[in-house]
Amino acid sequence: MFTDRSRYCAPVSPGTGIVPARIMARSLLKRLNIKEPERAEVLLLVNELATNIIRHGLEGELCIFPVTAEGYTGFLIRATDRGPGIKDLETALKPGISQDNGLGLGLSAIKRIADDVRISSMIEGGTQVEVWKWLS
């Protein structure tokens, strides 16, 4: 069970890339002694969320919160951007659909790996994706 109630955040932008978010996540997972395959899954979620911030939201922040709820331990990963928002969320969640020239696999991969995904997107701009990953 985690006793850490902190949040761990890293900026994500074209200037910083996704490296600060990956370094922060790796450091946290190592410190908490998270083993494979959960470590790889959390890092993949961080990678996809951070990449989406740069591709679609231009810049933002990625935070990881160690969480414990109802006997489960895991992570809440929150990606927040200041981009144009997702106009059609239902379509964006389908594999192979992208708002740019990408492969359109990011959100569907996140949805497949995570235990819960919640997306809030404002038409005026900005998107927040919250992902829960519980450890076995």
C-alpha cells in the first residue's frame, strides 16, 4: 500500500518533449519498486499521453498520483493540455482515427491498457485525460 500522497508532475511541450515526463515516471516507479509488467504498462501510458499533448495540445502537463482505493493500489495519470480540444470524442477513441496525420492508435491503446479512462475536452480549448492503472 502506498503511503505517498504526493503528485509527480512534468511539463510537456515541443521544447521539452516527452523526456521529462518519462524520467519522472521511471524514477517514481523505481522508487516504489514497481515491477514488470506493470512498470512497462504505466510507462506506455505516460508515453502515449505525453505524445498526445505535443501532437494535439501543443503544451501541457503530465502528473502521476500514487493511489490506494478499496484495497487496490495503482496510479492516476493525468494529462492536461491547452490545445484546441477534441471535437468528436467518440470518433477519436476509435482505432485508426486521428485529428492529424498520425496512425490514430494512441487513445485506443490507452483505453485498452488502462483500467479506467476519463476524458474532458472543452470546445473552447484544452483537454484533460485521466487514466487509472491498478496493480495486480
